[in-house]
Amino acid sequence: MGVNENLILKDEAYAIVDVAMGAHSRLGPGFLEAVYGNALALELEQGGIPFAREVPVPIAYKGTLLGHPDPADFIPQGQIILALKAIRNIGDNERTQALHYLRATWLLLALLLSFGAPKLDWARLVLTQ
């Protein structure tokens, strides 16, 4: 059995990364996140991938909801946190933020997509116990 055969939501994640690569190849680096978000929304729609955008993620502390929910950029297919960035490299801060979204939503998979480099930079993060 190959390493990639047991990946969580493998086909869904690859479909999302594929449309993100399409958006990146057409736009290139240098725009703000909002531009890439609009392009990605069009690509997801055209690819037949259902999604919700700017989804409020409520944050609880000791059983109390804190202030204003932090919005997740996209939640495709109701199963994946999709975080967009317009930076050159995905770092620890971006990974930590995505993991927090996973913990808050109890979803299992996050994809970080950064459009700021000449080639799309992306990372796959899985919530583990």
C-alpha cells in the first residue's frame, strides 16, 4: 500500500489544490489575498466544488464564546478548512493558525495555500488526537 493511499480527503484536497494552481498560474504572485480569494471562488464554482466563504469560526474559552468569530477563508465541501495567504513561504504562524481553526471546528483537514511566490506554496495539515 502506498503512502498516499490513506490520506484523509485525498481526492477532495487534490481537486482544490489543482484549481488553486490554475488561479495562481493565471494571476501569478503579487496581488492581495482578496484577489486570490475571488479567483479561487470562481475556480471552485467552475470546478463544481461546493464551498462556503468567510465562515465565522466561533472560539470558546472555558465554555464561553469569545467576542467576534474569526472567519475561515473557505470551507469547501463542508469538510476542509482552506486558508489563503499572499506570502512567499508558509511558516509556523500560518500552520498554527490553521491548526487552531481545525480544533475550533472539529474538521480534520486544513489546506494552506500561499500565492505570494512564483510557484503556489501549499501545505496539508491534519487534526490528530
